[in-house]
Amino acid sequence: MAPTDAQKRARDKWLHDKVEDIRFRVPKGKKAIIQEHAAKQGESVNAFINRAVDETIQRDRESGKFDPK
């Protein structure tokens, strides 16, 4: 069943209030590798990218390479 207009408005408001978009480019062929890896981990591509970023930031903090202001 298709979402109602009210559901669409609620979804759009939630997305506007709670998330930000980042677009990034990868070399041809890498998108498929990322999608396959995420699927094998049981994650969406978005969840995989967020986890990768979080783990990298944590590692950089621990090594002193990242000092958030």
C-alpha cells in the first residue's frame, strides 16, 4: 500500500529535522564492492558507511590524529 499524504509529510519532516545528506563519489566498480560488502555484513550501504566513518574517527581519536573542537 502506498503511503498517505500525511505519512509522506511526516517522513519528509523527520528527514529534514534528523538527518543530513552527504554525497560522495567512488571510482567505477567500487560502488558494487561496497554494496556487496555491506550485504555480506547484513547492513545497508548507509549503515556500513556510517560504521566505517565512526570506527575511523574512533581510531584517529585514540591515536591522537583527531582532536574535535
